[in-house]
Amino acid sequence: MKQKVEKYYDRVAGRYDDTYERSPYWDFYRRVTWEHFKPFLPREAHARVLDAGGGTGPWALRLHKAGFRVTLSDLSDGMLERARRRFAEAGIAADALPIVRADITDLEPFADASFDLVLAQGDPLSYSSHPAKAMKSIDRVLAPGGVLVASVDAKYGGIDHWFQKKDVAGLEKFLRDGRTEWLAHDRKERFPLTMFSPDELTALVRARGFEVLSLAGKLVLPVRQWPELLEDKEAFARLLRLELSLHREPALLGRASHLEIVARKPAADGGAS
């Protein structure tokens, strides 16, 4: 039986790209994402990359064009079908950018230490049924010395929701465990979601023996409330410079709706079991 998260993304796959790729806000968000993790990309030509939970494949395509050997995985057949169309429209042969159906909690199709970089954008660790199990799976497929770049939903960015509901008990529980649900319009489509504080996210990766290289908020400037500012190219560029100068400040991470962590697996295999 398909999980709720899988069924939801199967249903929205056809319009997913329209939602996230034709918006000044999401353009700004992607620019911040790229500028944050770009310095940590593998230096070796043709390094092996897994875009885990990569959906319709925008990051997989970008990294493929940058010369990396990329594999895209996701648990939604609908999202993967959109990725196939995206790659075909870009003139990429199917065997040049493989697509594999896999849940991030069980990357069983892939061999141990088979990737130099694992990218987990779009918050698949938050959507995972068991984030610690997902980290164990990532650890297994990542080569010693390899790098993980992962985004998650930020816990403190979710506090206002509980005030809007006037639900103090719910807020107390949420702050204890970070558990909530994806707020799909149809309540039947809602699925569990884990949101992380900065400390909880760093603890998750460090439990596997990873070294944290960088932690950033996305976004710490409130540009989503004033998207008209981003329609001006000069303002866009100035705000981008400001965001990139601020979003790694520990004191500002609580402003963000998402967190992005970059972490390295030990060069000698000393990860947790």
C-alpha cells in the first residue's frame, strides 16, 4: 500500500513544477540554496551524486550539466515520470541520468559507498517516516569522506501555526517532538512531518559520526511576505547578498522556515552502526 506522502506527490506531480519554478520567491530560494552548498560540491570530475527525494529533478539536471554522474531517486512514481520528461526535453539519454524509485529510509537499490555526494533537497528527511533510519541509509550509500547536503523544515518557523489554531497543548507537544503534519487542503491527504531545531538537525547527522561543515537558514529575510520586491532585478540582487551574509548566523536561524545542513562522513569508516 502506498504511503500518504507518496500518494500526495503522485497526485500533485503534474502541476508541481508550475508551483515552484514560476515564482520570484522560489527563484530566490533556489539561488540561496545553490550559493550555500556550491562551495561543498566534490572537486573531482564526474563525482558520483545521488539526488535523494529529488522529485521532478531540477537539482539532478543542474548537477548533471555541471559534469557530475547523477542518479535521481524518489518514492513517487508521478514525480519520477515528470523528471523523465524534464530530462528528455533537455536531450539527456535515460542511461546518462538514471532514475530509480527508492524511499530515503531504504536506499536498498544502491550499493554501499556508491556516492560521493548525497543531496536531499525539498525536505525528504522531514517527510521521512523515520529520519534516523533515513540518515543510516544515507550513511551506508555515501562513500567515506563524502558529503551530505540536506534541507529540512525548521521547527521554530512552525510556531505561529499553533497560535493561529489557539492550541497551547499542541504547541507544547510540537516543541517537544517536532511532529506535525503536512497541511494539504484535503485533510485526508495530510501526512506526518518532522520539523527540526538547529540543535536537533546537527544531532541527527552527528549521531552517524558526520562532521557539520555548515548550517544555514532558508530564508532569514522575510521576502516571502513582500514578493514584489523580488520582481525588481536590482532589489533581488541586493537582497540575495544580504540573505547570504546573514543566513548562517546562529541567532537568526530561528527566523527561517527551513534549515540546510552540509555534513561530511568521516574519511575513515568510523560511522555509527
